[in-house]
Amino acid sequence: MSNSFALYATIAAGGAMGACLRYFISQLALQWFGKGFPFGTLAVNILGSLMLGVVYGLIESEYVAGHPWRTFLSIGFIGALTTFSTFSLDTLLLMQQGAWMKAVGNILLNLLCCLLAAWLGIKLIINKG
């Protein structure tokens, strides 16, 4: 039972920090860019994708042990930082407002930038291909 408790505590600690960083970045993006486009969601999704790529690369290259860092960083910290559900709601709201170009732009930017960021994160650590 204590091993299970330690696992959940590790996830919770990472999640608390990731959620706080998410809020900070979202507020910063709101101040810088306003409410016209969900830049905060885009920013945390790109950052989270980059970070997850780096974590994956570090674990695969055996620079860090998979446990407990994988649980803390991937599930806890990055899981709370990234915002796919918020991305979905932001996109739906843009569609409901008739802002179809912004909605499509949001989808394309999140998809392309996050895939690129995850790839870059892996490449930063694993020097293959």
C-alpha cells in the first residue's frame, strides 16, 4: 500500500506544479495577446509536447531512470500542464462563434506545432536519424 501511496503522491506533486505553470503561462498569454485567440492553450500544448519529447528521449537514452521520474514528469507535471480538453473546448467555442478560420487555425497550429515540438524534444536527446 505504501508503494501505491508513494506513486500517487509523486503524480500529485508533479500535477500541482504542472497546473500552476499552466495557469501562469495562460495568464501571461492573455496579458500579451488578449482573448481573441487561445494562445495560452497553444503555448502550453507546444511546451508540453516539447517537454514530453525530451523526457521520452532522456528515459530511452537512459540518462534518467524511468521510475519515479517518468511518473512525476510525464503523468503528473506534463499531464497537468497540457490541455487537450481545453484545446477541444476552445476550438468548439470558436466554431460556435462563427470564427471558422480561427478554429481551423487553432487545430492546425496545435497539431503541427505540437508534433514538431515532440519530435524536436526527442531529437535534442537522442541523436539519431
